[in-house]
Amino acid sequence: MPDVRELVHHHKSGIARQLTGIAARAGAAGPERLGRQPAVLLEGATALSTSLGSPCPRHVPLRPPAY
């Protein structure tokens, strides 16, 4: 059975490849770089949802903290 790290690497590199392919098909000058940028945002959103215990942190309104 594959190691968890291998599964995670396979999954995340697959997402980055898909996004890079979309950027290349759109004619981006630097599809590798452009394709990885939304992958980083997705990774951050995933980490944030885990930290906040929220399945969808983007639906939480951004408001300054109440003092």
C-alpha cells in the first residue's frame, strides 16, 4: 500500500498539473508559474479550513475583530 506522503504528493502534484495545463491552454506566458499560484491558494484555503474547523472558510465574512 502506498505511503500517505506518496498519496498526498500524487494528489497535490496532479492538481498543480491540471492548473498548469489550464494556464498553458489559455496561452499564459509562464504556465508553470501561473498554474502553481492557484494551487498555493487552494492549499492555503485547505489549511485554513482545517485550522478553523470549517468546511468552507471562504464563506466566513472578513470583518475586523471586535474589541
